[in-house]
Amino acid sequence: MQVEQFLEFSAARHAGKVALICGPQRLTYKDIDDRCNQLANALLSAGLKRWDRVAIYMENSPEAVLGVFGALKAGGVFLVVNPTTKMDKLSYILNNCRASVLITTGKKLDEIRSIWAETPYLQTVIVTGADVPSTIEEGGKQILSLEHVLATASAERPSKRCIDIDLAALIYTSGSTGKPKGVMVTHLNIVSAATSITTYLENTGEDVIINLLPLAFDYGLYQLLMAFKMGATLVLERGFTYTYVLIETLIREKVTGLPLVPTISSILLQMDLSKHQLPHLRYISNTAAALPTEHIRQLRKFFPQVKIYSMYGLTECKRVSYLPPDQIDIRPRSVGRGMPNEEVYIVDDGGKRLGPGETGELVVRGANVMKGYWELPEETAKMLRDGGFPWPEKVLHTGDLFTSDEEGYLYWVGRKDDIIKTRGEKVSPKEVEEVLYSLPQIADAAVIGMPDPILGSAIKAFVTLKPGSSITVQEVLRHCKERLEDFMVPKQVEICETMPKTGTGKISKRALALGGGGTE
């Protein structure tokens, strides 16, 4: 099966059903399928070859959705680039994967012109919302108007050019430890991951799923892919700004699925949710950073009828584990067990499998595991290693430290390179952050290790406060001393106005280490 068939099969079954809601626009499955066929035919006419890379550089929008499925229908490999990406990084990504097509907006066209001389592989630029003729040549690039394409190109479905082991997408990592790396995922990888996730989330065609996250973030991208796979409706937002707007949307559109990350839950929980009834909301899911147990407790209080799925994953395999909702009160710190059709286990530095209570690196095997990093064989070899089976098979070494209990439930300890060594002891930042989050005044918390000539690393905590709240550094330290072993208590606490965030909404610990937060 190919990923574009998520859309095609749903269009065949539910042609007139609303598939996508984005602002005032409401598009049916037939609308989207026809437009994606038109875009695919235009790409083929422009010279797109099988496996050519098609970059999509725009905010969440119907046009971005067309870019994803239009590229796939033409036999291409899509990559969604965060719209906040600066020109030097965009140029690097385009050159790194040798993208031949870029789909973008008129607002970004002038900026993109500045890097045309630096992007020799880029041949075609498709622009929406720009005052350009149907087709022009400029700077050695062919510029097409997406509106003209949708008004003139054939809506006949192109013939299939790919099989399930072909590449479907490149998903670039954030580059927090160096230059961005392109994670190579095949049609089989995506279909396998989407099938497993929709199975345990119990998704159906009746679901209405809201997506507040960028399509450039794999968690956001998969909301689109999974909704179209099931014939559900996706409410695609450009981002998350005002809590009351989100609540109004959840009520108006009768949303059943709310995927979030801790920064969203932190803001959401700052308002009095007891005033709002969300009778249609069936589940809340969380991945990226672990959801603080205090957030889980409050969400359970306000929405007792809603299933909460605490999950763990990484771009290299999309999703690893989920905690069944009936376990959320029993073991709220756990991220669950491996999802359907996947095996996970914990190993020591020598690759030996470890038992309950032992800490080691989590390993994943399954059809959802990436093919590797784009043209980075050494980096790939660090992550994908021989599994030691009687047949040749690579398994994914996640770089994350975990432990498990007697029933096989997983508990995240930290990154192998995130563990803080202080006073000869190893400290998990997450454990300290959990204690900080238990303070009712704290909105966000992050813990890092800072170089210290005596301790090796000193623990430093950054916190932001909920509106109207106040607390002193001494009170924070007293709270930590009461709940943590002495070597785990932060040496420094910085109360910040804001936290630096990555493009996917996670707190950027790298930025904190380099420059701190916005202190009061």
C-alpha cells in the first residue's frame, strides 16, 4: 500500500464527506483528491521523476495538504519544512536532499529568491497566493501558479509509480545537535506506524481530530495521515495562540481527538476548564516531551470521561509506546508498552537485554523503523545496528535511557547525553522537573546541567509562572529540598518570563544552556 491511497480509498468511500476544515475552508475528500491529482499531473508535466524530492515550505493550510499528497501521487518524496525556517537553513535542506520542487506562498517568494543562486538543484517553484502569471522563467527556475494549476490541469489520477518499500518522505530533525538530518521513511514505514497508532487510539471515520501542531513536526503530520487513512475529519489550525479560541473550536466542530504537547497542556490548564463542557471529546494524546504527572491529574479532573494516552516516540520510528488509558491513574509516569506490531526492549552498553528495574538504552524493531538518515551512513550506523537475529535485520537504538517494571511498562529516564553527572551521581532532569511541576505556581520547567569546576555539572532549573502567581527562588529550592535527594536539588533556579521554544513547541534546553531564559 502507498500513503496516497489513504486519501484515495477514503475519497472512494466518502466522496462528499468533509475531510479538512481550515479556517473558513471546508473541503471534501473528493475536492482534495481531485486537486491532488491536478497538482501531481502538473508536477509530472514539469519534469518530476520518480523519487524526486518535493519541499513544502508554508504554514498549515489546505495547500500544504495538497503538496503532501500531490507529491506522493506523482511518485515523489515529500518533505515539509517549518515555515519559520530561515533562508540559510532552508538552503541547506534543499541542497542536502537536492529538492527539485519547492511549494510555497507568495509572501515567502521574495525571500526565497535570495537563495536561488545557492540552490542549483531546485528547478520548479509552485506558488500560491501570488500575483504571478501561469508560468514564468526566472533565475533559472520555472515558477508556476498553484491557482492556475488547479484551474487547468487534469484531475485524472496518475498511474502508480512506487511500491511500498520506496521512500515516501524525508523528515528533518530539528538540528539541535548539529546540522539537520533527513530521516528517510518509506511508504511501508508510514503505513505501519499509522495502522498501529490508529488501532490503539481506536480511531474511526466518525472522529474529528484537531491539529494545532506544524505539519513539519511528525506528530502534526501524522494527524493528517491518520485522519485521511480512517476517512475522518481533520481540523487543521495554523497554530495555538488563544485558549478560548481552541475551546470554542473544540465545541463548534465537535472534536473527538485532541493531540497536544506539554506546552499546550500547560497553557490550557491555566484557565478554568470546569466552565466548559466538551461532550464529544473522546481522547487526548501526548507525545514529544513527557506529560508532567500534575498535568495528567488536572486533565483527569476536568475531563473524567476523556481517555488520556501518554505516548513516547521519536522521528526515526514515529511512535514507540503508549500507555493504555486505564493505566493512567495507576502508573502516570509510565509511557506504556510497545505499540501493536512492534517489539521494544532495553539493553546495556554491550547489547545485552536487561530485566525489570535495570536502566539501559531502549531498542525498537518493527516495520515503522526508518531506512536511515539521508546520505549519512555513519550517523545511520550509530542508530541502526545488527539485531543479533539468525537473519539480517537492523534495529533502532533510540539513544534514550529507560527502565521497566515487572509488567513491562516503560519509564523514561533521560537521553544518554542528557543525564546530568553531579557529585559523582547521575541525575535525570525529568525527575527534578516533575518535582518542579508539582508546585501550583509553575507553568513550565526545564532542568539542565551547567559546567562546574567542583561538581562536574551543576543542576540549574528554569521555571515560568502561571499568570497571577508569584514565588521566590528560596521557596522553589525549599520545595525541591523537601522532595529530592540532596545531590538532585538545583544549585541555581532562574525564574523566567518566557521559555525559548523549538519550532515544534518543545522547550529548547540548548537555548537555555547558551543564554538562559527571559528573566524577570
